Amino acid sequence: MRQPTVRLLLAATLTLASLSVNAASHGQFSVGVQVVSSAPADRALLASVPAPATAALIQASRTARHHAFPGTLAQAADFFRATLPGNGWHLVQLGGDSEQAQLQVWESDQGRVLVRLQAALGNTSATRISLSASAKAQGV
């Protein structure tokens, strides 16, 4: 019972080997891809984006930073519109309802930054600022 299984495996292996040689002789080829992580560049780009001086850092990861800002959403939005262009950024997209939530997408030679602003619920003037960055690939 064991011998037929071994013969079957050997026959399958020989068949696959001959198919591989046959495919190679007919001009087929394979392509490999190497993906290079942009994480260090993303972190460096994120670190270069300022937050308002009165904003407290509440959470940070490799891909994002989150701040609590003791001001209105409009004040937070104004900070980024006043600060980022002087650092080489230009606004490429603006979204949201501007009273409760706003998304600003900024771009520079180094990459892209998303600024998400979320007004706090209730009768308070506080805003959550979330920043995430994506560096441009080098040498592309």
C-alpha cells in the first residue's frame, strides 16, 4: 500500500519538473517584487508637521498623532492654513461640514499629510486633531 503512494508522488514530481523545464524553454519567465517600507520616511514626515502650541498630545503611533486642542474647530483649521504653507505645504483637498468635522489634505515635495479635525461633543470648545503622513517614494 505504501509503494503505490511513493510511485504516485515520484510520478507527480517528475511531471512537474518536466513542465517547469518545458515552460522555461518556451520563453516564459517570472517576475519578483521587493516592497520597501516607507515607514521611517512616514514617521519623519509626520514629525515635521507642527500642532498648535496649546494642543496636548493624547496618542501617537508610527502612522499618526492625535492631539486635544482647547479651541474651536475653526481655530484649529486656521492654525494649519496659516502655518503649513510657510513650511512648503499646499492644500489639495478640503472636506467635511466645517462646523463638526473637517479634513484637510496637504501636499509637499516630501509627501502628503492628512489633518482631521473633529469638534468635541457638547457645549465645549475643544477639538481633536488627528495627523497622518505618507512620504513620497524616493527615486521613483
